[in-house]
Amino acid sequence: MSRVERGRGAGRAMWGGGRRRVAVGVSAAGALALAAACAGGPPAGESVLRTLAATVSVSPSGDAGGAGEDGRIPDGVTLSPLDDRAAAVRNLDPALLAALREAAGAAKAQGIEMSVTSGWRGTGYQQRLLDRAVVTYGSLEQARRFVNTPEKSAHVSGKAVDVGPTSADYWLIQHGAAYGLCQVYGNEIWHFELRTTPGGTCPAMLPDAAG
């Protein structure tokens, strides 16, 4: 499900050697973003998860480029589908990851760079995202349109991946079925799961994560 306008810019992240410590707590930018969202109404579209993720504390130890062992991908960090150093990538379901990498290779051959903007998420991180969404939207029912419970989230099971940038999303919407990858939710063009056999037909989309 969701990852909020996360790392949708062009360009690749340059990874430093070794692991590094990531600050725990709410960033100033994240706090301002959440305050602005609450003041002006709930954020719309992909900015939802970006706003929520910016306010959620990070696990003290990080992996590639500061990405957390809980699956969190910090704002500004871009992950390649090939980057096994990141928990968000390496903990994806093997079949999903293989399909994603095959699709990313085909997209690259056509000039489209594909990145993982959110992948596997730990249970605790998913719950914190949901808790923030409830605060932002005022109810669990509304929050679940964008962030599912840990028990129901395909991100927690490793069976969902959010892809960026937008050009890659549209490429996957058009070509993803050839690899078994399908857009699942009508309100999330970036969220893909294995929902068909390679070359098959994707099932009808759900309106949102709440079903």
C-alpha cells in the first residue's frame, strides 16, 4: 500500500559504506508536514504516506543509505530493486522480488528507471503508520483507505511493493501483467502485487486498501 510521494524524483542514491545510525523521533520537516495536513484537511494521493512516514520514529540501526531494518525508507532515499542491503527490498516475497526485478530490467531497456519507494514493512512500523493515519483522518475506517492494519497489510507479509517514479508506475500499469504484477487499488497507482500468472489478466482493482 501507500508510500507517500516518497522518493519519486529522478536520480539514484549514492550509498555510503557500512551501516549508520539514524535519529529516532519525529523530524521537524515531518512535524510541519503533519501539522499542515491537519490544518488544511487530510493529504491526498501519494503524499499521504510521505507525510505519515516522516513523523514515525525509525529503528536505531539502519541498512542501505539509512533505510531502516523495520522497512522504513527515509525521505530522499531511493532504493533499486536490486539493493539487497535494504530490508524493504530483501524481505520481499521471493516470487514478487523476482518479478519486480525482471520488470525493472525491461523498463530500463526502454529508458524507464524503476525504484522501490516502499516494500516489506515490519509489524511495528506498519502499526505506527496506521496510528498516525488515524490521527490525520480522524477514524480507523478512513485511515484504512490508505494504510492497512498489520494483520491485513500485504507490505507486512512482503507481498506488496510500491514503485516510483510516476513514469515507472504507468509503465507497470501497462506492462506489469506480463510479469504477473498488477495494480491493486484504484487510489494507488504505485502499489503492485503478484495477482496473475505472467502474461495473464489482472483482476479488477479494489477502490482502496479498505476494500
